[in-house]
Amino acid sequence: MFQKVLIANRGEIALRVIRACKELGVRTLAVYSEADVDSLHVQLADEAICIGAAPSLESYLKIDRIMSAAEIGDVDAIHPGYGFLAENPHFVEVCESCNIKFIGPSSRAMQSMGDKNAARAAARKAGVPVTPGSDGIVETEEEAMKIAKKLGYPVMVKAAAGGGGRGMRAAHNEPSLKSAFHSARHEAQKAFGNDEVYLEKLIVNPRHIEFQLMADSHGHVIHLGERDCSIQRRNQKVIEECPSAVMTPSLRRKMGNAAVKLAKSVGYENAGTIEFLVDKDRHFYFMEMNTRIQVEHTVTEEAYGCDLVKEQIRIAAGQPLSAHVARVARAEPRLHAIECRINAEDAANNFQATPGRIDFYYAPGGRGVRIDSHVYTGYTVPPFYDSLIAKIITVGSTRINAIDRMRRALDEYYITGIKTTVPFHAAMMRNGDFRDGNYDTGLIDRLVSAGKLNLSTRPLRLHE
């Protein structure tokens, strides 16, 4: 097992990794920007080193500074979390050249699957259904126009190195494609340091279903069921659940087998997620692979009763898949789990970001409620990064039980000083279509357009 792990990330995922390391008896080194000096991951790690100014391009995306911190801290492994450098194969190569274990796939596997366009090619080769799209990177606006005309509108422009909804733009005609092409490239460059994009046919209002994979260095590849991530806005997931209400045993078997087959074909190791789009006729199409731990890994952990981050660390240390994970992978989910991503945003004002100081913070608790968060009373949410400040995960013996528990937990969540998406999530838990499992990726847009998302019914407290 490793002696010390550097966490090349921030926020709740950095804290999540620190907790897993502590339970495994592994020391931790946090890196942080000047804006994150007061973040909990800095306070709770065994050691911490500042790596630069607030903007991520000057800190969390600076490979040389992270590697310098790794050398100073004398670590033997690096966990990338999600976002930032988590899917950057060059970073993995640098770790490999420095004899520091990257807790994730090899650079070769990441190049095959982390690049969205290369992953589509690998899926085709493995015989996995793929959404129609460009054969490679689209270099120019003119080339994009030709491909879109052949595919037929609407189309989606997507960052090859993307993730988290960034670098993605839908286009329904030529004028909108021109704007989408350039704005997607600009956002991709800013978020990932790579402006390469490709095009694919836009499947209107599908279900977004992903399968959690775990693979060790001994040839074992398993999946731990699916997550439904169809509740989205601006291509960003906001609510996830496990299992999916739309899944049938036959479809789960077909999609799970396809996911495992694809991972095996590229020699994949560690945690990964195969993402599919499922249309109204339950035809599924490979969309992309995330070669890292996902934000929403928590619902799989709660539904199956496992610890995916600990499993990542064990696998990276050369151990085979644990007997527990191998066993639960063959079983049905023991519970239904739902996650709400709580962002520092004002849902009533077009989800505008609301960084600032949290005057008071009280997290809900009780049976079946899990909170993953790095914020606290007096913490200042910086304006430089993703607006995610917390995740609420609830579990129940049935889907409705988990939803009702989430409603209760959201009503208990008390954050003042900034606006958050807690009222939005409370409204979603009351929505009839969501409660019935009758939804797709277009539900939020339809509710907002029709003015049917009531954000004002959350109970008021006496001093509000």
C-alpha cells in the first residue's frame, strides 16, 4: 500500500479522497491555490502546499507545480479526483516518468478513451453502438458545416477533452452552429487547455445512462450497475440516481456487457464510467467514457454498499478487486440512491453563480442521508471554480422512499449568505414527472419554459 498520496484537486472530492486515505492508513498531501487556503481539504490533509494563484490555469492545471509539490512532499502516488488534470494523458505520462503512481488508468488507456473522439473510434472497433458523428476532430467552421449538413440538424459540438458539461453546444441550424463551434472551442481551451472539438448527431431528449466500471491489473473488469443522470441543465448533471427507473433486466445486461467489453478492449484499469444515450425505443448509443471517478459515484456506493475511492487506491497499489466489490457486482442494488448536486447558484435568476461568504451552514442528517461537502459557516465560496459546494445523497428501500427522504433533507438544509440550488432541488423532488420516473434530459428546460418549476414553496423559518 502507498505511504503518502497527493490529491491534485480541491473541494469536496479532495476531502473525499483524504477520508478514504485515512481509513486505509495512508498519509495525504493537499495542494491548493491562494483562493483555497481556508478550504477544508487543506485543513484536514496531513500536509498542504500552495501551488499558485487563484485561477486554475495558474494552479490546479499547472503540471510542473503539482509535480514539484509531489517531489517536496515525497509522495508515491497522486489521486487526480475529477476535472482539472484527471483526464490529461500528458499528466499521467509525467507521473509515470517520475515513478509516481497515478491513481487511475495508464496514459495509453486514457489516450484511447479519455479523448472523446478516440473513444468513439474504439467503441466502433469493439462493436458497441455509437451516436452518428464526425470521424475525427473538426478543425474548421467550414468542415463543421459540411458534416452537420450530412448528419442533419440538430447536432452537438463537443470538446474532445471535455467533461462536466463544458465545451458542449447544441446547434439547430447553420447560424447557431457557427456560434456553437467557436464558443465550444473557447470554453474547452479555458477548461481543459485543449480546444479540439468533434460533432455528433443530437438525439433529442434521451435518457442519459452510465455504467460504473472497476478494473484491476490482474485482468478483472466488472460493472456495478447503472446510474441515471438525465436530470440536466446546460448539459450539466444536477440529479443522479441508482438504479434507473427506465432500466429492464435485459437492457441492463446488454448495456453492462457492452461497457465491460469496451473497457477490456483497451486494457483499461481502475475506475471508469461508460456513458450511453438511450432513446424512447430503448436503443442505446455509446457517448463517451470518463476515465476517472465521477461526481456521482456516491449513488453507486450507497446503492451497492461499497467504497469506490478506496477501491481505486487499492487497485493502483497493485491489489486485485476486493472480494466485497466482486461479490456486490453480481448482486442487485440493495437500496435506491439519489444525489442532488448543491451549487452556489441562484435558480430563480437563470442559475447565476453566487460566490461569497457563507454566514451560517447547517447540514441535514438522520437515517439514510449522506452529505459530501467542503464548506462550513464562515467559508467564502471563491468565484474561480465550479460552483458545486455540496452533494446530498439519500437512500431508501424504494425509489419513492429515497425521494421523500431527499425532500425532508432539503428542507433541513440551511445555508445563508449566498443563494444555492436547494430550493430548485426541493421543487424537483415534488415534480410529478420526476416522481413517476417519467423524465429525460429535456425535463428541466420544459419546466422552466412553461413556468412550472415553483421555487417559492420551501418552508420559511421564523427569522427569515
